[in-house]
Amino acid sequence: MGAPLTKVFEVQVGGSIHQALSKLKHSWDLWNSEPFLIIDPKHSQKVDELLSGTFHEMKDVIKVVTLDKVEELYNHLIADKKLKKEFGL
């Protein structure tokens, strides 16, 4: 087995949210990695339910990020890159 994983991401746009959380919990248990779950905003309620129940141990450590926030970050990074290029940085 390779080096321990420090940050682990699951991008969940289809399929089982329960399975995605199970994978993240496994890596968290095994390596104490920082779990990130990327989801469609419409699945927020289901994730909240699972983090209040089955996966309650992870509630305070997991970062749940919606796709719209990922898109917002991407747009900011592109704008930053363009400005740096404009300034010759």
C-alpha cells in the first residue's frame, strides 16, 4: 500500500450517496484523511440526514461542497489567472 492519503474526495453527481460516504469513512478510519464530498445541492438534505445518523462520527470533519460552489471557485481561479497574465505576473 502507498502513502497515507491526507485529503480524499468523492464527487457524487449520481449513484448512491450512502456508498460515497462509506468510501470516505473508510479512508478517514484507515488514514485519518480529511474527507470532502462534492454534491448536487438537491442532495444536501439526504447528506445531512446521513451525517446526523449512520455517519455521525464524520459530521464535524467532513467538508460537504456543492457543485455550484466548485463552479464559483473555478470561475474565480480563471479570473485570477487572467488578471495575473494581464499584469505580467
